[in-house]
Amino acid sequence: MMLPGDPILTALTDIAFEPLLLLDGQHRVVAANRAARDLFPDVDPVGQAVETLLGSLEFMDMLACANDDPACPEIQFAVNQQTFRARCICVSGQEHPYIAVALQDITQLLRLNRARRDMVANISHELRTPISAIRLLRDTLSRQEHVSKKQRQKILRKIGTQLDTLQHIVDGMHDLSMIESGQAIMRLVETPLLSLVREALESLDEQIERREIRVKMEIPTPLYVLVDPAQIGRVLVNLIHNALKVTPKQGTIRLEATLTPDGETALVSVSDSGPGIPPEERERVFERFYQLDEARSSGRGSGLGLSIAKHIIEAHNGRVWVEESDLGGARLCFTLMADAPPATFRASAKATTAES
């Protein structure tokens, strides 16, 4: 922290990544570095009582401790949905002592640690189920002295199904790793969005018919997007499959697409009539292996589908998010680069509406 008029200390503190504050004896901010000013974009922290900026009892107790104990320990406190680590020390001034405060925003670090713990727990759960099933089937084969050929074939088919599940999880993890690292090459070509949607729906025909789901499409026929067709097809399959899992029997799924006024971006969405996603979980559904409450879903997946979809969309310079649907459930939205002249689109765009 610098004292007024000291350009060297000003430069040193301004290049620091973390917020630094200097407080007087009344706990008013007398100096702040650039990171600290960025922390309070709506007000100049200098001259403000620090209690109004960081109104935390733990933080104020730390400042009181600093007056009596030079070795005051670090603390962690939360303000406005942000979590900080802080430490302070008393320094001698020309007229009276000051308190130097160093802050570190650890909100993202805590979120990543939580995501890592959840990921380990979720992947352990996902692997435990097929492994336990395979072990049980193996024991059945080894303990029964007389197993008919028909029974043996049935058990082997069940083992094969569980092995396919394990392979699906491993392949998903590998694909996600490749996409995250940028090693998955995206070959962008001009593609009609409607054809991609229809192909995704065809691949899920059996599930749609079995659960008597009504599918609505509102896709403009002349809308072309600049994408890797295989990868965006995978995104659509993942999002539709996710909607199918949470939509009750005889429910509704709607697929929509619109073009932004500038004609450069296509907004695509998949809506369902399921129970919806609570606001506090809408960001987390894109974490790998994150699973919503089983009561909200008619079936479990690998927990990788939405995470893979998110990274594919981001590799296309798009974004993906969740919002509430007017069908009563969730609406998963994503953007893509449009590849249709705006004038042509406006002249000939007619929404193609279909139900199945």
C-alpha cells in the first residue's frame, strides 16, 4: 500500500493481482490499488468506511485484532455471494498507525474445489453401478453348477450391456478431454439447421414413441449455420435426450431457432415440460458428472452429455445456458454462427412447425 504522493509504492501496488487497502485508525480507506478499485466498481473506496464496503463481522474482528496482535491470523469471509481470504498488519505512519489489508477473492477456487469433489463422487457412483452388476453376474455364472445355454447367453448379454455402459463413460471422458484441450478439430461448413434437428430426432425416435412424447419444431427452413455437422448433431442429441429424461410420459418437447436482427447469430433452444431446473443449479448442470435429483428424471445418464455439449458450443464461439420454459420445465439455449444473408432470410423465412 502506498502513502499519498509516493509514486514508487503506487506503481508496485497497482501491478498486484489482488486487492490491497490501507486503512486509518477509524478504519477508513486512505489508499487502494487498482485491483481494490475494480472490486468496488460503483464507488471510489478511498474515503469510505471499510465496514460499508465489506460489512462482515469476521473481517471487522480481524481489524480489531490487528491493533493488539501483530501476528493476527488470516480469515475467510463472505460478502455478496463472494468469498474472500484476508490478512492484515499494522504499519507505522508519520502521524498515526495504519492497517494494511490484503484480500484474495477465492469464490471461483471454492467453486472449482466443490466441483472437483462432486466430480470424484459422481464418477465413483457412475462406475460403481456397472462394476457391481458385472461382479454379480460373474458370481452367478461361477456359483451355479448347471447353467443352461439359454441362461448363460442371457447373463453374457447383460454383462455386455454393462461393459457398453463403462465404454460409453470412458469414451465420453476422452471426447470431453479432447474438446477441452482444443485437440478436437471442428470442420465448419454451411449446414441447414433443420436437417441437423431432424437427424437428431430420428436417432431418438424409439424413446420418443415409447414415451408418447409430442415434439414441436419451430425452425426457419432457410436458416443455415456455420458448424461442424457431426459435433452440433451430437449437441442436439444430448440436449434432446436430456429433455426426454425429465419429460413425463405424453409430455411435450419443443425445438426452436431464431436469427438475431443482425443476421449473424442463430439462437437455438430445446424446451421440455418436465419439473424444471432450480436457478441455483442452472450453471452446475454443465459440470461433468453433475446429476440433478433423481426424482426429477425418469432415467440416469453418464452425467457427461451437457458438459460435452457446452464445450462443443464454446468451440464454435457460441454460448449455452439454461432458463425457464413456458412449457413448465427447462429451456436449454445455445448460439451458433449463422450463415444466411439477413436480407434473404427476412424475405423468405417461414417457421417450419411440426409435431410427432
